[in-house]
Amino acid sequence: MAGEFGARKLKKDRKRFRWREFKYRSRVLKLKKRKDPLEGAPMATGIVLEKRIVEQKQPHSGLIKCVRVRLIKNGKQVTAHVPLTGAINHISEHDQVVIAGMGGSQGGAVGSMAGVKYKVTKVNNIDLEMIRTGKKQKTVR
């Protein structure tokens, strides 16, 4: 089958069978760019629409502070987690925030936070941690 002149067939078969591999198929068809609200980018800016509280999945119990964000680049809405204690108090509606992925496998949610795939990193172009610790003031828009 793969004789002296069998390279053409081997090459053709390899090309055809690559479509069975999920990673190859999703890369070539650009599935992540189409499905992902961030369109393949690591971060995105958006406007806060509302603050909301998300309950944790079983077996954990607790309330996770989140914000609903409309992305500027495409108008899609996502829920983003506000990390650390008291940080939600420094975010208000109509603030401009920068969100980043949480780092879950395959771009999914992390741990017991159902449906929350992003976290807030900056508020009005100032790092959320700096605002929270009192090192910088949040600019008023």
C-alpha cells in the first residue's frame, strides 16, 4: 500500500483524517472566535448594566458577587465575577470595566460558580485591587 510512490496517498489520507481531531477542526473552522463573546481576545471592556448575586453550586453554599456587563466591541452581555471581599462596593452601574477569563478548562466556569466565566480586573481604567486597598481613587465618570 505505502510503496515507493505511496506518499501522495498517505498525504491525502492524513489530510482527510485530521478532520476527526476536535482541536484541528475547531481551529480551522474558527469555532472559538464565533462562540466566544470575547472573540478570542484575552480581555475586553464593557459597561456595567447591573449588580447581581449568584448562588453557588452544590455542595457549597454562599452568594457570589457578580456584575452583568455589556461588551463594547460587539454588544454581547456576560456575567463577570467581582473577586475579593468588599470589591463589589466600589463598582456602580454605568462604570466601564475590563473583564478577563477566569481560567477554567476549555474557557468554562471555575469551581462552584455556575455560568460565570469572567472576572473584573479594572474599573474606569484603574486596577480593582488598588481601589479596594485604598491606594488609588476610582475616577468618577
